[in-house]
Amino acid sequence: MQPFVTQYNITFTGQTTYSTGNAPNSVVAADVNGDGKPDIIVGNAGSNNVGVLLNRGNGTFTNQTTYLTGANPYELTAADLNGDGKTDIIVANQNSNNVGVLLNIGNGTLANQTTYLTGNWPD
């Protein structure tokens, strides 16, 4: 059996950078505003916030909208936590020893975080 080799000519456009808060250390893509396009969610550890950059649908994103978290939001993920069909954000606030939940209240807007105590240094 002969190996099947396929050659593709793939090119990428130049990199586009977007401003975040200080010390961004965790990033996830999820549809925050319900338009079917993945948005960028970034944990800004040095700014103690989470930033959301909405996908414009043309390969670009809006400037980040920030939401306060606890100290040093170290790790984050996104899921529909309350069954309303909207993507919520869960963040491990490492230096606050808690986990924060930011519920999505519609159109990509998040409520203030509700915190749940954990042990030391959740990640």
C-alpha cells in the first residue's frame, strides 16, 4: 500500500492584536452574545477582571468589555450553568480563594460575579 500524500497551499493573513487588561493568562472562545459566532473571553490576572471581545463576524472583534472578578483570575471556562441557553463564565480567583460565576443576562452582557469559597489557590 502506497502512502497517500496531499499537499495544500495554506496562507494566513497578518496577525491582528487586541488590547486586554494586565497579565492576560487564560483565554477561551465561546458564543457569549448568542449570534452563533465564537467570542473571545480572557482572564486578566493583573487587572482582576474578565474581558469579553465580541466577534463581529468578519474576522475582527470589538474592544473588550470588562467585568470585575476576585484577585488574580487564574483560570476560566464557559458553559450554560442555569439552563437558559446563554453562555455563562466561571472563573477561578486564585488569590481570593473562590470561584466566581458571571451569569449571562442577554446580548452578551454579564451580571456581577457571584462567588463560592474554595480551598487555597483554586485553579
